Amino acid sequence: KAGVTQTPRYLIKTRGQQVTLSCSPISGHRSVSWYQQTPGQGLQFLFEYFSETQRNKGNFPGRFSGRQFSNSRSEMNVSTLELGDSALYLCASSSRQGASYEQYFGPGTRLTVT
Amino acid sequence: AQSVTQLDSQVPVFEEAPVELRCNYSSSVSVYLFWYVQYPNQGLQLLLKYLSGSTLVESINGFEAEFNKSQTSFHLRKPSVHISDTAEYFCAVSPSGGSNYKLTFGKGTLLTVNP
């Protein structure tokens, strides 16, 4: 099985712009979670989507939003970018079946805001 | 709410020496516990997990972790490390049961194995 893929891998944006990141989960997985990783704050949960519905949300401002499509692919959007949004954005997929609770991570998208 | 504390931000060791990476957690509900490893410029890889049953869990590459409920700890150990084990290790928890799959991570421990 192919793993979790994220595009693009690297991105440079300017303050005030918006950005969209994409995540394709492992085939058959219907849950996609997003995490932000920074040197200062570490790994923080953004939100989770399952069957096109947001199931959980972390403590991030409304500038951070996401969606999931019927094929389970997910996108994350950040509007009005700030310097502090520079981070590695990781997505993780899970089957959400049985007692697995395992999440498989993609390689991440490194976003730099200048 | 859950929180995870990894007591050491950096652990340098020599090759073939034993190592222990410490992890303590706090939670008002029962949790599942995980260790993830991150190599440079890569995503996270699941190393091992504790969901239920035996409190000692092992990975295929020689790591083991023991769940201690009374001490709310899940320390990671390896009896003999290799250069290739150099990476950052993250301890994480998620609420057990239910529909909340949110992972709460510690700040990470950078393990550096020197020759």
C-alpha cells in the first residue's frame, strides 16, 4: 500500500497571503488529522476529518480551516498568513476501525512565511 | 485534557550503550500511549504502542516500553543502540475508547548516538 502523501513538500509564501495544503491518506483510510510542528510549540493538533465531517478541532484561530472530499483526500487552508505560521504541517491517516488507533504520518509540508 | 512530559530534550550516548528515554503523562481519562520516531526531514513513524494487555511492549528494532499506571509513565528503552537510532523520539497519548483520535505529544527527545 502506498503511504500518506502530502503536496507540496515545500512552500514559501508572503505575509497576508493564503495557502492550501493537500493530503492523500492511505487507501481505505477515512480519517485524516492535521498537526503543526514548530521548534517552540512542538507538535500541535489542528483538526481531524472523518467521512467529510470535522470530528475534532484543536486550539487554533479560524484562519486555519480544512475540508475532506468523498475520496478521503483532505486539504488544509491558512488565510492571512503570519510569520508565526511557518512550520512543518503533518497529516496523518487512520482507518478508525476496531481498536487500532494507529495514525500513519506523511512526510509533511514545510511552509515558510516571509 | 491530556499532557505529556518528556524529561530530557537531548540524550547523547555511545554506540552499543543502553538508553532510556523518559515519558510521563497526565490525563483525567484512560489513555492509549505511543512512541513515534522522526528522522531528519521526514514525518513521524510509529515505533510502538500500548492499548491494553501486557504492560511491556516491544518494537521490531529492539526498542521496548513499559506502561506504569501508578507512576503515569511510559519510558522507552533499548539495551544496545546503533548509529542509525539517531533521531528525535516523541511520546504521545490519546483518549482510550470513544471517538477522539487526537494525539497529544511531548516536546520530543533528540537521541544522538556517537561512535
